[in-house]
Amino acid sequence: FVRLFAFIFDIIFISLISGIVLSLLGLLFSIEENQYMLLYITLFFSLPLLLCMEGVFGNSFGKHMFGIQVIQKYTSEKISIQESIKKNLFKIIWPIEAVVVLFSKSQRLGDKWAKTQIVKSQISKSKKISIFSVSFISIVFLYQFLFYSMGIASKNTNIYKQSVQYVDIHYQADEKN
């Protein structure tokens, strides 16, 4: 279950980063008029994170947080970007991956294809606690920043402008009465 929790945290992390990118882009462009362009730009940022994070950084956010890591199966070295892409392409078909892992109790299809394996990290218990704490605080900070940036970006929408106009009109009418 550690891999599952690590995957969930990876998805949360990538979703937060993508949401922040989308919100910041919402400051520059009208969300209603450019929603597909903004979606494509967000995918442009999130897919490389999903596919290459382990190859570039040596581990994903979730795996690091839960004290596991991906290594090359036969050399026990850090995986390359190409191996990371091979391994993580199968996350797109995660329902099939889940069935394979549940019934075979072995490697994911992506791990088999990329010739990688998951092992426990060689770090002390106190360092694991600090990593978990920093990771948790980082996620809370990212959520706060996401909601803040979404609030600012929403001011660039027609719905917000119409709502403010409606409130202003009714507030002025109430003041006259």
C-alpha cells in the first residue's frame, strides 16, 4: 500500500502544481475565452512531471515522502529519464495496472517494461519523520497558494464582473430606500 499512497501524493502534488500554473495563466488570459488553450498549457506542464520526475530528480515527491525509491533492476542505480518515461507511461492505463498488481503481487507493467524496481530508501527514522513533515507542510503551502491564486484569477472572469456589477446595483438601490 506504500506505493499506492506515494502515487496518491504524487497526483496531489502534480494537481497542485498544475492548478497553480492554470490559476497564474488565468491572470494573463480570460479563462472563459481560452479554456482549451489553458488546459493544453497545463497538460504541457503536468505530463512531464508525471512521466519524468523520477528520472530527473531521482525520485517522485510521494516516493520520497514515504521512504521508497525507484532503481534500475539489474544495476541498482538511479533510473534515467527514458526509463522513467517507460515506467510511467503505464500510469495512463492505471486500472489495468491496478488489476495486475492486485492479482500478481509483483511489479507493475511499467516496472517490468522499464526494468526497474521499487526499494526502501536507506534513510534513518528521524530523517523520514523530517521528510514527511516538510512534505506535509509543502502540500499545505501549495494548497494555500493554489486557492489564493485561484481567487485572484477568478477576478478575470465575466461571471465575477457580472456578480460585482449586480451587487453594486442592488447595494445602491438598497441605500436609496
